[in-house]
Amino acid sequence: MSCFRLENVSYRYSKSPVLTGIDLALEQGEILGLFGHNGAGKTTSIKLILGLMTPQQGAVSVLGGTAGNPEVSQHIGYLPENVMFYPQLTGREILSHFARLKGASLKQVPVLLEQVGLADAMDARTKTYSKGMRQRLGLAQALLGKPKLLMLDEPTVGLDPVATADLYRLLRELRDEGTGIVLCSHVLPGVEPYIDRAAILTQGTLKAAGNLVSLRRQANMPVSLTVAPANDNGHLAGVAERAGLGATVNGMENGNLRIDVAPDNKMAMIHRLLATGEVRDLGISEPTLEDIYVHFIGSGGLAHRG
């Protein structure tokens, strides 16, 4: 059973298309990164999965049922980007309130508050909480009832590096237990090590989806080789240029030669360079998630960033 499945989903606000023909699914025990510029359609996609909106075209199924059905919704945890709580209530009171609304066991409340690092503050009023503490409380709220589908929008906002590491450790544990997780973030370098797949939206369309290896293949972006020559006679640059592998030699930097080469030609170029016997060291830099994101959204995404 998929955690959710969007099939040829489209949605319009007035006359403006927000989503167009989206096909996207999340399986159990998987972390999906959902990325896009402001206005790309991420929030609309989340609202459709939560059942807060209905697609004008296509179909949305969630946990084998209908989005918005109470029997389905009770198995979903959601953390919005900006969390707000009643300032006069304590963390324990707020989480107990949400537990009753969701039909979750009140025994979970102190356990979750301790799990997110609020054990010492659970009886303090939330008006005294820092932004990071409110974010932790929001995460505890999302985890009520042991959700089968967890949707997190910018979950690391306000968290320090230690708390961020703890969050990702927790998400991996949940994934390993079978929870499907959607993670929206603009901090792509921080997210990259923790997702299984990425989906990149721009202007309401799905530009690319897959794991990092698949996305690199789709983007076909060059691989950068950083070569430390045994001497500075310029011979290695000539070898790269004459290899007939379509490489681009970008000159010397800090005594190292940088060569950009197509992924399919990477190993052939490495073999050519090593065969000279003049390579002292060699580094390989694959395109990062951020590089791939910028490649797919182009300047259109930059114009929509806020």
C-alpha cells in the first residue's frame, strides 16, 4: 500500500494553473524530499494529500483510502512551516489537547516531549518557548498516534545543529519502522544525506523525480575532476584536451587542475590521466542536490524565490 499516490493531478486558482498533470507517489519506509521555489505547487500538493482541497483533474489516494477521510487522516502527522500555539498553555497541555483531538493515547504525551528534547520544559507556558522549542513541540504534535504518513514543511527552522541532527536521526528511525515521510526544505545541502528520493516542482509541473543517482543521470551534468599534478609542466591539461572526450579544462586553482567531463566519459578520462604517471592526487565531485535543483528549475525558479 502506497502512503499516497497522485495521478495526473491538476489544480487551478481562478484562471491560473497551480499544478498541471502531476504524477507522484510515496511508498512505505521512504523519505521523499519535495522541493521547489515559492509558488511551485508544494503547498497545494500537501493540501491535496491532507484532503484540505480536492483536485480538479486526476486522482489522489492516501494510505489506500480517500484524502480527508477521518479514518485516513488519523494516521497522518503534519508539521507546517510556521507553528503557533496558545501562549498561556504549557507544552504538556497543548500536546494533550491535540492527542484528544486525534484520538491518540495521552500516555504518548510525556514520552514524545522527552523524545523531542522538551522534558524539562513540558510544564512551562509556551509563551516562554524559543522558536526552536516551539518547532520541537510542533514535531511532537506531528508524531502523535504513530503516523503512517508524516509530512514536514521546513522542519529544521529554528533548530540548532545538535537538534537538527537529532531530528534526522529520529526520521531515519521512523522510516526504518515503515513510516512514509515527506520533507520540504530550502536547505538542500542539509537535506541531501537523509532523503531516499527527491521530487522537483517548478511552475506547477514535476520537472524531475528519483534518487540522487537517477537525477544526476537525468540532468547529465558534468563531473568535476580535481587533479594534483606531480609537476607543473601543463602536460596533464594537454592530455585532457586531446583525449577526444569532450572535456573542459578550467585551468589551475591552488596548484590543482580542474577538468569537467560528461558522466559517461568520467572513467575514460581518469584512465587517460593516470596512464601518464604524472597524477599525484585526484578528486571527483559529482553534482550535488542543490546543483541538480538549480539545473532543473533554471532562471524561472530564481524569479519566484522569496
